[in-house]
Amino acid sequence: MCLAFPPAMTSRRTPVVSSTHIFSPSLTNSLRGNFLRHLFHFDQRLNQTPPSALGFGYDSSNAIGQGPPFFNVSGYTPIGGAITGPRDSTQNTLELQDSIVWTRGSHLFKGGAEVRHTSIDMVQAIAPNAFFVFASTFPTNNAIANLMLGAPVTFYQGLGDFNRGLRLWNVGAYAQDEWRLNARLTVNYGLRYERISPFTEVDDRLNAFVQRVQSTVRPDAPTGLLFPGDPGVGRGIAPPFNAFMPRVGFVWDPTVTGAWSVRSSYGIFFDQFQNGSGTTSQVAISALPAAQFNQYSGAGLNFQNPYLGRIYPAPNTFVRPSTVFAMDVHAKPPYAQNWNLSVQRSLWDRSLVEVRYVGAKGTHLPRNIEANPAVYGPGATAQNADRRRLYANCPADGGTCDFSTIAMVSDITNSTYHAGQASISRRFAAGVAFNVSYWYSKSLDYLSAMNLSGSAAKPLAGENDLAQNPFDLDAEHGPSLFDARHRFVLSASWEPRIPATAPSTLRTIFGDWQVNAIATHNSGTPFTVSDTANVALQANSPPISGFAASRPNLIADPNSGPHTVDAWVSRSAFQRLDPITNAGQFGNAGRNIVRGPAYTNVDVSLVRTFRLTTATRLQFRAESFNILNHANFGLPVSDLNSANFGRIFSAAPPRLMQFALKVMF
């Protein structure tokens, strides 16, 4: 079932006021103030059929987010209404900047400061109609069969107030100098400072989690759940950070003729807290007890009425067990170190050859972690996973536990990127221009994108936010989702030159045409082979991922083929863990170790402009995308638990052609 949503509605206003004062020919100052107001309305519901109208024994928790439930079927495309929505926000940002430029001798000094205040008032309903997870672990080993039987492993619904007011102050200053030491060498150096603070919420609706610590702000909260104002917990959960960002670079001309150029630079660049897609809002929107999340798992879960025999929580109270989305109290803002070294050589006045090395390292990068994982032990089953959680705080008499999932935003990972690049280019002259480049690169990380799949039932583009083994995050180190070991790009433009002495008919037919082409080739995208059978018997983590992150054992080269549409990767390269003899174990296959199909594409355009009058022209365009009609296949099914493992069901568009006329005046 596919449910349509209206297009996002946006409105943006950006008035700017600036003043520039010239003190002298060598000293200028610029003062600038600007205001941004951005209205964003997304995921408005068209189908507002509530769950009760479909025969379920519960109703939607949010009037504007009302719609059908979401059904997450492990290994298959989900069905039902969207989990999150609507997402409405109003952002107001006020910024004041002042900068100065001063030239003195061989120095060019630049400096400035800025202050910025951002407010975001928003509403974002999370799972107001609930979602059900159907796995291939119980009661049968087929998720579709379990759906038909009405036997979910998890029910999850968001309740309460989803309105939030986020606030953020930023202060920064910088100073830099460009020093021309002589005709051959110029050096740049500078320093930027920023006071980086996490977002705060107007009513302090944010959560932290520190095991075995009782909140003094809300003494009725489960032990470990903390709030702004508790000891060691600031208004933004993590403390503000003083970020110093030095940078340095040089340009050297070994010959003074301009034929050669050697360039290099290094810099440190900080980012804001919580820089994952949607993470800034999700931490606040999910804050307990303003928001409440009912997560029920295990045998006996009633599909038609999951609340049967359970207590529906009163507003602003703590649900047992509580599902938490918290921020790490020790979080630090992420930063990147970038460096490069290049050698350039000009040829024949109009061409340039360049060889470059580029490197980067990311530190304190954010990721979602399951801070309350299940611990395997004697008697462990998929049905008692929630009671086996590390900080579930379950009473000995079998009563309700304090916590289920504790999703935590932690800035604990890093990344590296190294690339060798070579290119040759020609500036447009005599009707010809081109650029040819080749990159050989390697990018490694622990997670390439936050919230990429969310609670979907299968990975998007091969990535899963959830780590396979929550006790061994180092095992997630592997190629980045966007790692393309080889990349080749050629772009060219040609305007045929017709001699002025040629016959007028020839000039009319062949003159004023332009032919453009872009050719691209990338090596295959990496992806992870998973096994959603969940032999490790880990608990579900709906706020992070809708499917298990378990992986099989690797016993052969997974990239040896057969590389066909029906079998891109062979099952024989992997060994599935046995649910009996290997229960509680994790596979040794790494993350993103398999490569998908390569990408090859050639686009061509033919353009001619006709002069109609002195001020009016008519342009004709004929464009062909993927002119070779090369089949660029998508990634194969990567779940060993699926009967379609290794098969490819998607591809990029075939050859497309379009023609256009444009009047320019």
C-alpha cells in the first residue's frame, strides 16, 4: 500500500542590511545584519483514516498526524502510513557580522566577528498511529507468514506533546593573514574561534541517560533518566565547547614564470552538535515525559489491541518500560582535519596538468547507539530480550521493567579519507574546452549517515544505523557508504569553427552549434550483507533501526561473483549462524565489505542559438542522458534471510532524450 503525501510547503524571507566604510585605500570595514525566516511544512497527511477505523483497538495519538499504522516486515518493503509526520517548523535566525580588511606592505589582513541566534518552533509527531514489527524469528522463520498470522514481535506508539521550541546562540571570531614573502612564495595562516553550544529547549524538554543516577529535577523518573538542571547536566545536556580552528597554507612558484605551482594547506573545521539528518529535532521531540513511547515486545502481544491488559499512561507521566532518545552528557562537537598537496603545470598556454593528494580525518562524529542492549545468557530467547537489557531495571517478581530501548546520540566515531587525484584541463579556446580527471581514493568510517534508514524494514543503500554488536562498536569500521575506489570524469565542449570564406549555406547549417558531453565512471558502492534472523537474540531498537543488524560469518571472497542480475553475490561466500549452536553470537563479516555494480554514464547535448533581433535570441537544445543506454544496476538484496538474496531489482533510468526551445530577451 502506497500513501501519497502533498509536496512540502516552504516559505523563506531573508532581509539583509549592510554598511561598508572605507577608512583609507588600505583599510575597509563591513557591517552586515541579516534575518532569516523559514517556514517548512512537510509530511502533511492525505489519508487520515485512524487505526480504529481499520479494526484496531486503539486510536491515533495526534489529530494532525492521524492515519493508518505502519507495518515493518523484516526484509521486505514496509506498508502503511508514514511513521513520522507531519513535520512543521518555523525557523527565525538573526545574525550580525563585522569584518575588516587591511592591506599593509606584503600583508593582507582579514578579521571579523559574528553573533547568531536561532529559534526553531516545531511540531513533529513520532509514530502517532503506531507501527508493528514483524520479524523472521518468531513464531515462524518467515516475516510475511508472521504478518498473516498477526504475530508482531514489537508494537511501538508515540503519545503526548510533540511541540518543541529549540534555541541556539553562536558566537565566533577570526583573524587571518596572507603574506607575500616574495615573487615565488605566498603564505596564508589564520585562526577561527567559535563558542559551540548544543540546542536548548524553552521548557528544558531534553533527556540524558547516566546509569544508576537518580534525577533530582524529576525524582519520579526511572533511575538513570536525567534532565537539564540535574547535577552535571546542562541546559543543552552536553556542555558548550570552545573550538579553536587553525589553518595554514602556501603557494610556491618554483620558476617565477608561472608555469609551475605547488600548493598545500591544512585546517581544522568544527561542526555543530547533533549534525545528523533530523537528529537536532529528534532528541528534543522524543524527550520524556512530555512525549511518551509505548514499546511492547514478546510473546502474547495482541495484534488487534496491543493495549489489552495494559495501562494507558496519563499525560506527563513516565511509561514503563520507557523508550528513551537521549544525548550523551559527555558529547563534543565533531570536527574535521583537511589537508592537501598539489603540483600544477601549465602547458601550451591554455592547458593545465595537476596531480594532487587530498586527506581528511573526522573526529567525534555522531552516531546512534543502543545504550541499553540485551545481555545473552542461559534461557535467553527472542521473547525475553527486553528483560535481558543491561539497564532494564526489571523487578524480580516479573513486573514491568523501567526501560526498553535507550537510543543515545554519542560523538564517538571517526573517519578517514585519502585520495590521489590527477587531471588535465583546457580553457575554452578555438572552439574546444575539456577536463579529464581520475581519482583513486579510500574512505573509511564507522557510520556514513545517521537516520538514513530510520525505522524502515530493510536498509537503504546498504547502511544500517544500528551496530551489530553493541558491546563492540569497533567492529563497525569499514568502507564508507560513498567510498568509490576509482572515479573517472571527462567533460568536453566543442563549437565547430566554420571559416568565414566558406559558402553561406554551409555556415548557416553548421555554424553556431555547440556539442557538450560528460562521461562518468565510478567503481561499485559498498554494502553490508546482513542476516535478519537475529541469531544474536538482541532486542529491537525502533528509534534507531527497524531491522536487526546481525551479520553472518565470512568464509570466502564475497566479491568473486557471479555478478549477474539474478546472483550478484553468492551465498557460498557466507555462513549463516545456527540459531541453536550459535545462539547469542555475532558473525565475523565486516561492514560494507561487498561491492555493488559499477556506474557508467555518458550525457550529450547539442545546442544552437539563433539571433532573432538585436536583443532577442532563440536557443534550441537536444539532450540525451545515458546516451549509450548502459544498464546501471542498483544494489542487490543483502539479507541472507531473504529468498531473493543477491538478486537486483532496481536500475538507474535508461536512455532519455529531451528537446527544448528557449527564448532569451
